[in-house]
Amino acid sequence: GDSVTQMEGPVTLSEEAFLTINCTYTATGYPSLFWYVQYPGEGLQLLLKATKADDKGSNKGFEATYRKETTSFHLEKGSVQVSDSAVYFCAHNAGNNRKLIWGLGTSLAVNP
Amino acid sequence: DTAVSQTPKYLVTQMGNDKSIKCEQNLGHDTMYWYKQDSKKFLKIMFSYNNKELIINETVPNRFSPKSPDKAHLNLHINSLELGDSAVYFCASSKSGGANVLTFGAGSRLTVL
């Protein structure tokens, strides 16, 4: 069935470190892929998305590339900041617009 | 101008009580959702409405009843509250055909004692 698997957290990094959060998916259709971010005490917000294979989504210094051959959509940032501390969710729409399939979330803590 | 607003932000209540959470969006979206997020941040969709029509009704106890009076509003009523209902409830909205780009509210934290 449709699913999303994210690396387990918490992930703890020092400021300016390189970040990778792994995400792989299974889908019966041709999904669009998403990363959402949830800052402490807030709702989720879209961070970036990619709608077809080899697309790269980017926003706020974060990037993720839609890799169909490895069914992956890993999130990366070259230099994290304390303000990036949040929970990051990977998701896909299973090739339809009915609902999103969510990963369990990965908590990131960035220390000064 | 809050895009998706939920009220109340916090509810603390006793087991067995009934409570409601209201949601309104001013984005002109035609699809609205209720999600439940537990203490481990696991996100579970509960309901979705498109133009006031229920389109997603996941395995949720029938103590939970959504209502959409118009496409800008989606309310959630919960009867006979139980300890396990304690969670943060998020309302969200999206455009039809919008590839599931959701806009979330800030959440309503429900604590059942």
C-alpha cells in the first residue's frame, strides 16, 4: 500500500552543520512529493514540493530531489540555523488529490 | 489576516463532556480537513469536506461529528470525551486540484482529564 518512511529522530546538530533527513515512499500511482515543517507550537506549513521525477523543490535553503528510481525525496540543507529547529514531515499524494500520505515526522534540534 | 483560524486554541475538560472546535478559512479554498496529532507528533487525517460534501471519513469513532455549513467553515463536535481524545486537532484547507498543498491552522489542544 501507499506509505512514507522517514528517518527517526530526534536529530541534533550544531549551527552551520549539514542536514539530511531521509524519506522514501511507496505509491501505486505517480505521486507528488512534499516536505512540510512544523515549528514549535504552530501548525504545519509547506516547505517545498516536487511534482514529477527529477524535479527539485527548494525553499529557505532547503532542497529535495524527486528520485523515482530510488523512490526517495531526501531533505537537505547546507548550513542549518537554530531557527530551523522544528519537526519535518515528508508526504505524498498517491497520485491523486484525495489525501496526503504522511511520514511520522523527524524532529530536528539545532544548537548554537 | 489569519488564513485558517481555529477556536478555541486550548480546551481542558472532563471525561464524558461534549466539546466543539470551529474552523474558518479565508483563502477561497473548497476543501477542508480535520487532522489529529498525538503526543508523538503522529498525524492522522480524520475527515475531509469538498464544497460542503464529506469526501474522506477515516476510521474515527462516531463520537466525532464534523459539520460544514459552507465551504469556508468546518466544525468538529466530539461527544462523550475520553482520555484518548487528548491531542492537538488541526484544521487545514486546500484548493481542489491543488496537488494537496495544504494550509494548516495553528491547532486546538484538547486535554481530557
